[in-house]
Amino acid sequence: MYYVHYWKLSNVKLEKTKQNHCHIPSWNRISTLSTSHSYWNLLSKWLWMYLDLSNEEIQNDTSHSILAAYVYPNSISVSLISQHMVKQEVYCRYYDCEREEIPESAWLGVVFPESVVECPRRIGAEFVSVSRSAEEEPPTPVRLTFRAFEEPVHELSACVAPLYGDQPSWLPIADFIEHNKLEGVHYFYFYVGEISDYDDQILNDYVRTGDVEVVNMQDKYQRVFIGWHFLQIQDCHLRSKYHSKWTAFIDLDERISTNGQRMIDVLRSIEDPFIGEVQMQILSVIKDQDYPDRFLNKGRLEDELIFKKYNETVGPEWKGMKTVIRSDKVGIMSIHSAVTKYPGITSMALDPQTAVVRHFRSTKYRIFGSDWHKTPDEYGQLPVIGNTPLSLNFSVNLREAVVQRVLQVYAK
């Protein structure tokens, strides 16, 4: 049943449009009859639905409000805040520059994966919404975010898990961004649920300099943190599609770390066009103290620099691995890896001598218990603790970048 809906129109007459004063740019003079020009991609998606590969098992009573919507060369994707509608039918609704609905343009689609609706394109559509029927009043339409690029704007970007909680994040933000920039990450998609005004100062400074865009994740309904994380994964998969060639899905307490070359150079060396996912092992870094609440002076900052203070490590290991993906080649993304890839697309596992993800794991604030570094595994073996500092040259460059940014934002 769902497969048919990808091909049919809901009695759409594309030539019949409202007379108004909207200028329609050349990129917006496209209508499509389906959400994909590939028969095999459509068939794959039908199979993924049949196998229930996007069942997040998070039930909430949220309404089907919209977080964002993206226009690609041949389709539109709508990112929902709802998390209880997978495989349900909804209508894509299209609006012109004056937020007037384009007559007879509605199209019947399906929520899949969870929180995502794919729609065909319509000439002149600048806003979209979704509804359960073609007649009901839909949520307020949202403006389409342009992603119909001929070539990606960025070569390597990072999707950052939602910021929550009351732990200070001003120094982790600076260390995270500057470290990953040295690895060749050009752009960062930050998702924010909770952040203090003080920490927000440095994040906004990165927005000012064009390194970061911020998505505020707020809703009138309560949900567990993992629910927000799932939403962020789905939305950032859509947000980075065609905007960045490669996209890393990592948390604020994680850093891509290579040995001898930058991550961007590792990715550039991949010649196989069918590689859509690059997997990296996790190197756990023992974090046994709290980050400072505020910047006091340059001397104290030098003492608190994260990459200098924390270098005791455990691993690496594949448990909890993280990945860098080609968003246009992945069908469904999860926190740690791609759930599905389009036909012919494969994964590459990097040797830890080439690259790992350094994960600063607190010994205090853990969901599954504290002192993880002192806890035996299922075989009764204690973790083997090593010392793995960054290279001297990398550390020098990172120190300069972090100190400069922090002083710029907070020093008086």
C-alpha cells in the first residue's frame, strides 16, 4: 500500500496556480511525481518499512508539529517533532511565498523513518506543512531550507548531539570545535535543548564567525532526553544532506582523532564512490573532574585545558562506535551508525591506528553507574588504562585556537 503512494499524485494539476505577486526563482520551477527518481531506492524504502527498521519505541502525546523542512533537487523532506507516527499516512501541503496554499497540490505520503515525511516538489512552493487529511487545518507552514545544491557547500561537517543539563559547557564547546576544525571539519550543526546564558555566549560567537548553526529543540510537551537525541539524528541527517559531502555524528564530549593525517585527508583518500559510511572505534578518555564554571584568567584556563588535563584512556573498542556518512547515500541513521544504506552502498571500518573518536567519559555522571574505569567487564577483567596524549604539534595548534577564542569571548 505504501509503495503505491510514492508514485501517485492526489489529483494535482500543476498548471493551476493562484495569481499572485510571488517571484519564482529558477531553482523553484520544478515539480516531481515521486520522492525519488530511483526505482530501487523506492523499493528499498518499502522493504525497510516492512521490516520495521525505524521503530524508536518512544510514545508521546505530542501533536504533529514541524521542526524544519528541506528542499532537495528532486524532493522535499519534512522533519517532525512528533515521535509516534511512523508508517502513518499524512498529506504534504504546499504554500507559495505569501503562505497561500497552492491549489490542488496536496500529496499523500507516509511518515518514514520516524519523524520524517518525504514529499515530491511543487513549482513555487516556499512553505510546507503536513496534515492527516487534505481538508483539516495543518500546523503553521514552515519555510523550506534550501538544499538543492549542485555541489555540497561543505566537505566535512559535524552533527552535534543536543546540549542538555547543568554541567558547564563553555570550555567543552571551544575545545570540541577547535579540535575538530583541526581535523578538517568545516561546519557544525549544534542542537540545543538547555544551555546557560554564559555558555551560550561562546556558542553564539561561533555562529557569528560562520562556524556553527544552532537549532533550538524546544516543545511544549515533555519527553526523555533520548527522544530529543533521536529527533536530532533524524533532522541533522536531513539538514546535512547535499549541504555537506561527509557528516560526522558525534557528541560534545567526543573528538575525531587521527594519526599522521587529518580526517578530511582520510576521507579524500577514499576512491570508491560506493562508500557511504566510515566507522571509527571509541577511545574512552577518563574524565574524573568537573569542568570550570566560568573563565577566571588566562593562567587558570591553561590549567583547565581539556586536551592537556585528561589523557588517561581505555580502549579503543567498537562498542559505542561513531561514524562519518554521506547523508545522500544513507536511508536511516541512528546514534552510532547507519541503520540502512541505499542499494550498492557499503561501509568502511577504519583501523584505530588511522582514526578513533576520543570520548571524554565522566567517572561521576553516568546513566549506567559511576567509576566505569574501575568496573570489571563480563569476564571479570578490569579495564587496562593507558596514556594517550595528542601529538605535540596538534596540541600546540589546539591550545592557541582554544585560548584565543576563550579570551576573545570572556576576557575583560
